[in-house]
Amino acid sequence: MTSDDLKVRFDALGIAVRAGVDPADAANRISLPGVKFTGATPVALRLPEAVAVKLEDR
């Protein structure tokens, strides 16, 4: 897999996650199995400050 292929896949993963698709399912569907997720919400879907502060140190 080239770096260009990887970029395309991660871009697709970001789009899927922001659309509400389960991250692990999206990763498997675009051939990125085993990707580990932090549980943090994407910046484009920013949580209220009181909730976000708990994830900032991850």
C-alpha cells in the first residue's frame, strides 16, 4: 500500500466517521482492519466544553 493509498483510505474513514458510521466497521470496510480508535470525537463534531475536557488528555 502506498502513502497515497493510505491517505485516500484515511480520508474515506474520516468521512464515514463524521457521517455517523461505526468507526471499526468503517475501517474494516475500507481495508484498514486493526486501526485503534481513541474514543475522542472528531474536531468537526466538537462536544460541549464540559464534556470535551475529559477527552483532552487522551
